[in-house]
Amino acid sequence: MSNFRQRAFVPGLLVIGMVVSVISSLGAPLIPGIATTFGTSVGSAQWSLTLTLLLGAVSAPVVGRLGDGPHRRTVLLGCLAAVSFGGVLAATAPSLPVLLVGRALQGFGLAIMPLSMAAARDALGPLRAGRTIAALSVIGAVGLGLGYPVTGVIARYFDVSAAFWFGVATSTAALAIAFWIVPSVRATAPRRRIDALGAVLVMAGLAGFLLAFEKGTDWGWLAPATLGLGGGAILLLALWVRHSLRTSAPLVDLRLLQHRSVASLNLSAFLLGISTYLVVALSIQYVQLDAGLGRTVLDASLTLVPMSVASLLVSASVPRIERRIGASAIVPTGAICVALAATFSALGPDELWPTFVTMGLLGAGLGLALSSFPTRILAGVPTPETSSAMSLYQVTRYVGYTIGSGLAVSLLSIFAALGQPLASAYATAFVVSAGFGLLAAGIAWRFDRDRGPAADGAPPVDAADRRSEARDPQDVVAPL
């Protein structure tokens, strides 16, 4: 690289990292506006977030495997191009199905950050690479805190399509920067087979499950369509598990779940993801609905800023907190904070400021738990299984987010069908979210005590030495 391109390399990576946050900011706040624009239900509009998360969950390990070697630059550019094209589809969509296709393509943005970190690791010296990776972690949270209000302003004074055009402009700029600054990788790496069948099975199974849960209220829970779709989804997921356990290079190595700490922490991450997305999606909806607080999309977007700020501040303090309460207490404490946030929301506030408090509590919980999950998981597996363990964790976390996003509207439909008024239905759904958070805390506390990796049959690992390797930019704050 030329001297100028070398100087621009790190700032350029940080700009590319912002894409994940910007694309994430096109999620929850726009759902009521999408429902109004296309004359559909909030439940149907919720798929504009759910599909992005679903494709992100499935594509992350696939993209990571494709980009592990000489094709990293090509894969990174391809992901950014898909994000930009998806944004154009969403901005010009004449119907909701077209918008959903565009939003699904934008799920590839959730796989960009690990590729950017790998590029920094290869192109920079060890010390500078470590600092750059840490900066990429921080920029994810900072960008999310800025992205929501910017999206809210655009949607408030223009329309939903303008917010998507903003995303297109950002991702296109990132594509141009990546094309300019990201070098090709000359070193060759062994070709790794892509588990395409596993990706199709898990994505189809999850989508079918979520669709059956959403439509169950309208179709009837015992209707042939509901039972057939739900049964088919369960069958597909069972086939995926069977396939993953039998293939030599699965999309996600489920065999790692034989380690007790890995199984418990991934289950906790899954449950915490459900709880988190229930709180966020329900809060954003309630703030904007006329039957709720009746505020604008901008007001709803601003309520999420405390979540980003608290996540950033608390995650930076995790090492000091660990010395006081112990490493094994970090995840349970974070999950309890998320449960407290959901409980506070269940009180049914009739003003806007309690929502800011809720998001601050939620951010503090995420800052604790998501900063600790990777290190705790890696402490329970042998070093050669590091990549597989992180892939399993990433998919588990995103699947939790996806199910939480889908449940947000489904639970409201169920409680409304039981005769609860709207405010009561929201309160009950928040209680369910708190239950998921407490269950996540209990599982992490019960099975991830400081007993050491040897308890699971794995050799001792110095987790501190692997902290920087485990940190994912999306572990600072969940993408929304």
C-alpha cells in the first residue's frame, strides 16, 4: 500500500465498522412507520427486523469461513455490495415483500465487522492491530448511539424510505473505502468446505417456527396450517441438528455443547438475546403507539441512546468489576440487570423518562454479559476449538435476537386474544421478558462457576490472554 493508503487504513476500517451500526439503526424504530406505509400489521412489519437478524445469524459463520484466507477482500466487498443493494430495494419497495427481501440482504452487514478485524490483524503489527480491534469494538457502540437518533430525525421529517436511503449512502461509502484501503491477502489458506445444507436447514426451520408463532393467533393455534408449519419447522431443525452432528465441517459445531460450561453459557446467551429484543422492540412500539405514549419515531430513537452509552461505559469497567465480584458472577449480574429493565417496563410508565431508565439498565446488563460471554466460553474449550466456539456463540446469540424480535408481536397477539387491554398486554409481555432474563442468570450462575476448564475435560486456558481474540465488536452492544 502507498503511504497515504496506509495512513487511511485504520480510519477507513472504523468507517466500515460504522456500517453495522447504521444498518442496525434501521430496525426497531421504523417498524410502526413501515406498518403505516404499507397498510399492514405491526407483526408483519416486525419481519423487517427479524429477517435481518435471521440472515445475519446464518450468514456470519458462512461469511467468516469464506473470508478466512485469500478471498477476504472479495467477500468483504461482496457483503457491502449486498447491503447497499438491499438498502435500495428497501427504499424503493412498492410492497412489503420487496422491502423484506431488501432488509434480509442487509443482514450481511452483521458479518462485516469480523472481516474488518481480520484485515487489521493481517495488515498491522501486533500492538497496533490490538488497538485497532479495540477501537472497532468501541465504534460499534458509538455508531449505534448515533445511528438511532439520525434515523429517527430522517424518518420524523421525511419518510421511511429516506431512512433506508441514508443507509444506502453509508454502505456505499463504506464499499468505496473498502475497495480502496483493504489489501488482498497473498497468503493461501486451506480450502474449507461451506455447509450450505446446514445453512438452508437452520434458516428455513427458524423462519417457519417464527411465522407459525406469529400467525397462530390469526389462523388458530390448532389450525392445520399452524400445526403443519410448526411441525415442519421442528422437523427441519431436527434434521439440521442431525446433519450438524454427522458432517465433518458443520455450519455450527454442536459437538462443542458436550462441554458443560459451553452449553450453559450458550443457552444463557440465547435466553438473554430473547429477553433483550423483547424489551427493545416492545419499548419502541409502546413509545410510538397512540394507545401507548403517542410519541414520534425520533423520541423513540432517543430512548435507545442510554443503552449504547451504558453498554460502552460498563463494558470498559468489566475488568475492575471482575476483580470485585469474580469472573463467574459477571454474566448472571448482567442478566439480572436486563431482567430488572424488563420489570421496570412492566410497571406501565405513562411518561417518557422511565423508558430512558429502562434502556440504561438494559445497556448496563448488556455491557456486563456480552463482554464476558466470549472469555468464559473460551475458558471451557481447547485452544484449537476457539474459532468453532465463537461461531457457535455468535449464531446462538443471533438466533436469540431473532426469536425475541419475532416474539415481541406474537406475545401481544396472544395476550390480546385472551382479553387483556393493550397496556396490560404490554406489561405481561415485559414480565415474560424478565423471566427469560432471570432464567439466563440462573443457568449461568448454576453451571458456570469458577471450577475451571478441567471440569469439562478441556486443558487449562488463560482466558485473559485470549480476551482480545474473543471480543466481537457486536459484543459491546447488541445490534438492533
